[in-house]
Amino acid sequence: MDLLYLTLGITLLTGGVVDLLWTTLWVEGGAGPLTSRLMARTWQTLRRIGGEHPRVLSLSGPLILVGGLTLWITLLWVGWTLIFASAESALIDTRGAGPISWIERFYFSGYTIFTLGNGDFAPRDGVWQIATVLATANGMLFVTLSVTYVLSVLDAVTQKRSFASNVSGLGTQSETVVRTSWNGEEFRGLDLPLNTFTSQLNTLTANHKAYPILHYFFSGQRKQAPTLSITILDEALTLLRFGVPEHHRLSEAILKNSRSSVENYLETLNEAFITPAARTPPAPDLASLREADIPTVTDDEFARSLDRLDDRRRRLLGLIEADARQWPSVERT
């Protein structure tokens, strides 16, 4: 028996199985170590190749998804091939054609993993029969988990783009959202949308924790970009909470709950290797609210509030920049 082939095969097989289970089943664990590196490097490569070209960046999600599946099956297939190659007597050629080649071992491992059951080759009695059963079980595990994972990811992508469209429907800038809800005396009609957005964002956050690949599904349409919508929503909440006098504000419970949902989402950014920006983003424009006769606090009071929110807003800017976009107040429409 060749211990080198056996050790290498077991190592590749273990790496593939661990990364597969880690990525697809461990909800709190994010992506596996191999998949995490694949996601980050694929995105970085596309950024270097395409800059900020939407068509190029929109390939990132599908490429990473296909690349992850390819990585897993390659590790499993090559791993089992090496294991069966570690012993000359591991397989029997039922056709009696002579010594078994590497291609034939690769072929046997493949149809065993994918449960094709062609029967051209058979395992020797004993441990190799058990190994063949394990290879088949391994293949069934891969197919089942992979299909479930792909369907779940695509469903989550649809949900996050739906959330983005709903938020952008109220406005493409935070000031617009606030002005739209002012009826001349109070903010009316925002309670229900904010509750809906909070519920959708909580679901989106749970999906991002379970499937960090969602960070890399880029939308070429600005109104379907969750990174922009989350930023617009949080800046609008900042205006409603810190830019408006207390007796004109929305319910404190609604504002606190909505802001908490954004904070929970920002905690997922470490999974996508996103860090706070080095600079502070532009401040929301109180003058725009004053033009609509909306009562506001003084500029100094608002500036002090923004200072306390500096880390939060720089994390939002880091999210925007990592998504190859500009801050909503300056992005072209």
C-alpha cells in the first residue's frame, strides 16, 4: 500500500467534506475556510479586471457559486481516486482487460460518487467494499447538500433584491425618504414601511450569516442594491432620530428597533472581509429638510450626534466601497 497516496487522498477528502458541511450546514459559522478564500479572491480578481463595470461585477455571485461546487467535487473526486490508487489490488477489472490505469481509477471513483453503478470495475472484498460504500454515501451527501444550498442561496438573493427595491421605492436618498413622509405637521405613513423593512432586514441578516456568498451577488441596478438601500434607510433613521426635535419624532420604539436591525446586519460584514472606511462619509443635509418646512435641530447639535455615530457610518461607507459603489448622496442617478 502506498501511504503517500492514502494520506494525500484522506487529506483532500477531509478538506472537501469539512468545507462542504461548514458552508452548507453551520448557520453561525459562515462559509468554510476554503470557500471563504475562494469568495474573497474571486471578487478581488473581478474588481481588478472590471473596475466598477456592473456587467463584470454581476458575474461574481454565479462564478463563486459554481466555483464552490467545483471545488468540493474536485476535492472529493480526487481524494477518493488517490485512496483507491493507494493499493494495486483495490479494484478488479470485471472485463479482464489487464492492469487498472489512473484514468480507470478516476472513472471508478467518479461513477461511484455519482452513484451511476456502471459496474465496469468492482472493489476487492473487505475494506475496499466498505470504502466504495462510503464513497457512494459521500457522493449522495454532496448532491443533496449542494442542491439544497444552491436553491437556498438563490431564494435569499431574490429576497435581498426585493428588500432593496422596497426601500428605494420611498427614495434614493435619505433626505428624500424623510421629506416624503412629512405631511406638514408630522411624519405620517412611515410606521408600517419601517416595520416591514425591519422584518425584511432581519431575514436578510440571518441569510447573510448562513450564506456569506450573498455579499458577492452584485446587482447592476442601483434600486436593487441592498448595500445602498441599507445605507439610505440608516441615514433616514439618523435624520428622524437625531435631526428632528424630540416632539416631532416617530415612536422611539420603532426607531430603536429599525436601527437595531441595521446594526445586526453590519455585524455580518466580517464574514465578507469588509472593514470600516478610513474616512467619514458626507453628513445628511438638514438644509434639504428645512426647505420642506420640516423642524430640525441645530447644525451643531446634529454634528455632535454624528460624531457619536462615526464608527457606524464608516462601517456603512466600508460596505458601500466594498460593493464598488458611491455614497448615496453623491452617486449618479
